[in-house]
Amino acid sequence: MKRRILVALALVGLLSVVLISRAGAATKTTSPVTTFAGAVVGTSTLTRTGSGISFSLQTTGLQAGHAVTIWWMVFNPNGSVSVQYAAGHVIDEGGAAELGGHLQVGDTDGVINGGPGLLDALGANVVLVVRDHGPKDPGRVNEQIHTFDACNPTCTDLQISMHAGG
């Protein structure tokens, strides 16, 4: 009798773990990174949970020595839009980059357009924008890879990757 109770409790515990893990399961989408002319130059993966989103982006065709940033463009289901900082890096000799970042629901750090940030991690449409800030300026490189308008001499949006919400 004790063995049956232990087996039953073990099965209930296992079922509970499975149900809880499925409830908090992350969803992933992979999309091409393209130039505005439509050439595919890389891929990005967006991972969503109820509390936030994360991305990894691999791209090519960038200028070595240039400061580059990634920007979240979040189109919330309620119609609000946020544009905010996601990541930044100086490009190595090969012209390729791998960047990643995370955004929590409600986080407004780095918002540049007055938007509300990410309101619905599962339902928002998300566009990742690759922005070139020109050749790295040793006196301003930290600003170049962390802000929208630190340009040397100009900034150019080069690439995008789109992820539809669920």
C-alpha cells in the first residue's frame, strides 16, 4: 500500500512539474536579417516569455571599425510603439557581428521616442534595427555604441529583422 501511495505521489509531482514548465515555456522565432534593399545578410532569433523578450543576432556586411547599435522597435498590441536601445559593438575586421540583448515587460530604459516600452512580450511585433554610427571615434566610442544619435559624421539604419507577435 505504501508503495502505491509513493508511486501516485511521484506521478502527481511529475505531472505538476510538466504543467508548470509548459506554462512558463519560452517561444522562439528565427528571422532573416536583411538590408533595406532586401539582401539577406544574417539571422536573428527572438525568444519570448510572459515577462520579456531576448534576441541573438548574427549579421555580415558591416564596415570594420564602425560603431554599430541594435534598436528594439516594439509594436505593442494596443497600438503603442517604443524604440529603445538593445545592444552596441565596434565591428571587427571581418565585417560580421554577433549581438544579443534582453528586454523586460515595462522596462523603459533607453527609450528614445517616449514610448511605453514592451507591454506584451508574447503579443508584440518586434523589429530589430541595425544602425551604423560611422567609424569609431576613440573619444566618443562609448556614446556611439550606447546612444541613438552619436554619429561620426552621420548615422545610417542598415539592416532589419522582423518577428511577428503571437
